[in-house]
Amino acid sequence: NAGVTQTPKFQVLKTGQSMTLQCAQDMNHEYMSWYRQDPGMGLRLIHYSVGAGITDQGEVPNGYNVSRSTTEDFPLRLLSAAPSQTSVYFCASSYANRNTEAFFGQGTRLTVV
Amino acid sequence: DAKTTQPTSMDCAEGRAANLPCNHSTISGNEYVYWYRQIHSQGPQYIIHGLKNNETNEMASLIITEDRKSSTLILPHATLRDTAVYYCIVRPSGSRLTFGEGTQLTVNP
């Protein structure tokens, strides 16, 4: 079982560069989300999606874009990276409108210099 | 979503039960209590959840008070591998997870 797969695991960007963090799940989950975690802090929600074609903002959406063209994939785009976006990024998926667990990927560690 | 309050850190001896408290005094009738843990910056891992009845699975037990304003996660025989940050989250069915700061549990040999 692959679960939730995030790529890459590590990335170093220069300020102003753009990149896409990939997230894929093979559990046919409707709900997918992106979090960031800064050192010593809890996870903060960036964007989420309740199904293909539907996305919405979380607590800290500025500087990030998302799209959901398929059920399986939920990429996170940084259009112009800033040092403040240095963080660990986690993707999660779950069934929507059910009392079940969410599954998390192993994270992407991003450094912006 | 209801706000939760957890101690910043706790210690437990290996082999003993670890009891992690969580206060959620503003919980609504349709909100569930979820517990996740995060081991050394890995992705969070689901542990258990409940509405108002006590729950048990292979990992832990969840005790929810009758007024639902607080709960306790119990790891019956803590091991060194249970050292992690434990997050208590309350949320309505199917909605997004909002993480607080959690409790750093350290299991000592």
C-alpha cells in the first residue's frame, strides 16, 4: 500500500524560484490538504480540497497555489519562493464527511535561501 | 472548531502507562475528539478518536468525561518508541484537522 506519497523529500530553492510539491494518494479519498510545519510548532493548514475541481484556503494560503484535477493528485505550487517559506510540508488525505482517520505523507523539507 | 489545551510536556517511565490529558471545554455536540502523534518530524499518525463513549484499539484507549469537556489518551505500556508529540484535536465529522502545539511525551528507560 503506497498511501500518501510526497515528492521530493528535500528541496533547496533560491529566493524567487518557483516549484511544485507533489502529493498523490491511492486510497480514493475525496479530501486532501496541505500543511506546513515550522520548527517547534504545530501544523498549519495551507489549502485543502474536498474533491476534484474544488479547492479552498486554509489558515496560511498566501504565496501558495493549488489545483485538483484528479482525485489522486493535489500539487502545491510556490510561485516565487521566499525565505519565510522554509518549512516542512505535509500532505494529508481522508474520506470526506466520515469519521475516519487522515493519512499523512512523510513530508517535504524545503529550504529557501 | 473547539480549542484544546494540552500540557506542553510529560515524562513517563518505560513499561508504565502514559496518561495524556486534554481539555476541550467548548466542544460542541457534533464534534469528535481525535488523537494523532508525530514521531521526530515524521508525518502525523492517527491513534484513536471518539464522540462520547470510551474507545480502545491496539494502540491506545481514549477516555472522554461524561460532560465531554476533557479527555485522556492512555498508552497502557509505554515504550521508547512512543516518544513523540501527541496532538488532541476536536472537529465536526469529516471537517479539516486543526493542530495545536501538542504534548511532547518522553518515555524514559
